[in-house]
Amino acid sequence: MPVLPPAELETYLSDVQRDIQLIDDEAQRSDLLRRARVLDLGVRQYEVNYNVTYAALTRALAETGVGVRQSWSRQEQHLKFMNDSSSASERAYTQATEAIEQATQQRFDALIEQGVSPYTRDADDLYGQAALASLAKEGQPYRPEPDKSLSAKAFSFFAVFSKFFVGLISGISINLLFNPDNLLYMTIIALSAGVMFSVLLLWLLEELAYRTQLSATRRSAASLLTAILLISSLYLVVEGYLNWDGILRVTQQLAANAAQSSTLQDLSAPSSDVPTTPQHWSLLAFTVSLVSMAIGAALIQGRNRAHHQQEDERLSRRVADLKTSGDLRSAAHATTLPALLEDARSRIQPPRDISSPKHAKLNERVLNWWEKERDTQISELSSAIVSEAQGLQKALETLAQDVQRSRFPKTRRGLAGLF
């Protein structure tokens, strides 16, 4: 405690009281004795307050000390737990890394023994490479769809474009046949009908070619081929008729326009020699040839799609046979094991208490609270007892000065001492 003990003040007060007895003036001596008795009571009260404050400070220090020690103990336990857990996690991570390296070496040996690429990373890739090797060994290699070159991409583009282009030609012929007045809405309907008719028929031919290639029996293949021939013939007949009629109408229209301009004879009159058959056979032949090429492109696309699916199914069957036989089971296990170990190593994490600093922050807040509580109680109790001790000491000093002046009064010299 930052104050003098009560015994020191009592001793000082006793000395002052002995000096009071040496004062000759009765009135001054009585007044000073009265003040000394009052100060004696104050010293006794100070002694009581001193003992109470000392007990309160001892109790506060004991209580807050227990809290501080418990907080420090929990903090040390937490740090020890973190260190132990971190060491355990590090050891587990190191062991997992060593296991991965060993499994990688075993995978390399197993892949080299099976004659496949050492860069194979999973069992599916291993079975796929083994199936490809098995098919090639039997003389039936896997022939997937080749990477499309620029010409192949151009063919695919024009095969799709031809469906809409031929449909547009059909729409124009339909418009010439059913829309002599050139009405806008009828033109739109005719063009849409021609495109839909061409696209749907060519898609149907592609699908029939696809199913023909995948058919399991000759009977079904023959029926599908018959359907392809019938639909192709129907398509060519319809397109030929539409273009025949369209070319004829255009020829008559050109002749009529020329007659109106007084250049040629009016071919639209009944008495005139109007041709009843198209004269532009080259345009009709070109249109029919274009339709035939669109049909051929659709058939080729359907056949390629079926061939690609057949090759995939053949490879899948061979992979299934290899998995069922079990010959590559140990190699597949060795191939997959490193990835599994890496996945397990990625899940090695420190405990939740370490991964998040909530526990340490809580301990720190508790410790700060106990230290603040201790400082607050010590400050309150000490300030009260210090104020009381300073007031009592000042009163004792004042009493001692008054006693000193009463015992040894100053004598006046000269004329002032006579009065």
C-alpha cells in the first residue's frame, strides 16, 4: 500500500502531545490538547480504514490473481494443444507424401509392365488404352471419327447450308406456283414451307441412313434402304416438278414482258406460239443436281454418325470385357492409388481449434478483463486510503507547527516590543 502504517502516525502524534504539555499558556495548551485528541480519533479511524483496505486489496488480488492464473493456464494449454496438433498434422502430411511417392513408383512399374503409357492417371484411361491395344492386336483397330480438317469442316457447313438453300429454291418455286399476284404474306408462307419441307426431308434421309448403318439384320436394312430410295425419289420428283413449272412460268413472263416492250411477239396470247415446255433445261438440271447433292450429303452425314457410334460401342464392349476378366485389376489399383492418396492428403487439416483463432482470442479477452478488474479495484481502494492519509498527515503537520509556535513565540524588538 502506498501510505504510512498507522503506527508511524500514532508515534508522531504522541510526540506532539508531549510537546503540548510543555506550553505555559493554559488557554493555548487546552486548545492544542483538544485538537490533538480529535487527531487521535482520526488516527484510530485511519487505522481501522487501513486494515479494511488492506484486507480488501488482499481479497481483490487473490480473486483476480486466480482468474489471471486460470487464463494463463488455459492459454498455455491451448498453445500446447496447437503445437502438438500441428506436429501431428505435419507428421501425417509427411507420411502421406511418402506413401504417394511410393504409390507413384508402383504405378509406373505396373504401367510399364502392361505396355501402356506411364502418364496414365486413372483406371478408365488404363482400360481404354488396353482395349485399343487388344483391338489392334486382333486386326480390328479402333477407327474413331478423325479430327475434322478444313475441308471436312467446309463439307459439314455446306451440307447444312444446302438443306436451307434447296429449301429456299423450293419456296421460290412454290411462290411462283401459288402466288401469281406476289402478295407479301403469301411469299413468306411459300418460302417458309419450302425451307421446312426441304430441311425435314433431308433430316429424315440422314436419320434413315443412320439407322440403316446400325441395323442388326439384313431385312431391316433392306426396308430402310427402300424407304431411303422412295423418299429420295419423291423429293426429286417434287423438286423437279416445282422447278419445271417455275421455269415455265418465268419463261412465259419474260416473253410477255418482251412483247409489251414491242421487242418480241406476245407469247401470252392464245393465237401466239407459246412454248409449253421449259426451254432452260440447264437451270432445271442444275437444280435437280443440287437437290441430289444435298440428299447425298445428308446420307453421308448419317452414315458417319452411325460409324462413329459403332466404333464407340465396340470399344466400350472391349473395355467391359477387360474389366470383367480381372486381368488388369492390380494394374488398375496401382494406377488409381496415387490419386486416392493425394485426395486423402488434401483432407489432412489441423483441428478446428487451431484453424480458427477464436479460442485464443477468447482467452486473451478473459485475461484482459481480469487484469483490468484488478487494476480498477486497486486504484479505487488505494486512492481512498491515500487521500485519507494525506489529509491526516497535513493536519498533524499543522498541529505540530502550532505547538512549535506556542512553545517558542517570537519576541518583538525595539519600540514594537514595548506594546
